[in-house]
Amino acid sequence: MPSFVLLLHEHPEDYAEMSPAEMQATVERSQAWRQRLAAAGKLSLGEKLTDDGGRQLSRAGSRTIVTDGPYAEAAEVIGGLCIVIAADYAEAERIAADCPHLGHGRNRIELRQVEALG
């Protein structure tokens, strides 16, 4: 059965005004959603990414260039990802539509099918 990656896009400033209780409730909704998917055999991976921005790699000739990023000025970042197992895009869309990530601020989910390498 195909796999699909859900890239969880968010605007960090949308979370700045949340109280600790609101943040905890958000985390609990996300954990419950992942647990339901796992119990149904539909979740392969689901992780929150750290807020440090990570690194970006590029190539210039034979040299690899590593920079910090995305930068704090970035309006949107990928805050997490999930890999779900679904029969097709329609099922993957139904799974993604139920994700609590969509219920906050300007969050959005980018849905991409994972190409099976044979």
C-alpha cells in the first residue's frame, strides 16, 4: 500500500500568544490523533521537528555548503511531518483533513505520495 508524507507547515508567531495550558492541549490533540492512526495501522512515522531551524545544504562545484536555516525571519516553517499509509490520495486526504494541525492559525499540510523504489 502506498505511503504519503504530510509536511506540517506553520507560522511560529501564531503560537507565541498561547498559554502553557493551550500549548499542552494542542500537544495532547496531536498525540491522540497519531495514536488513533497507529492503532489503525495507518501511521508509519509522526514527529515534531525542533524549533532551531536546522541546516540547509547546497552544492557549489565539488564543495558542500552548509548554512543555518530557515531563518527566524521566515514567515513559514515545516514544524513536523507524518508518513501515513493509505490506498490512494483520497484516503490520504481524509487522514490529513482530520489532523489537529489544521485547526490552528494559518497552518497547512502539504501532502505528497512517496515514490516506491523498486
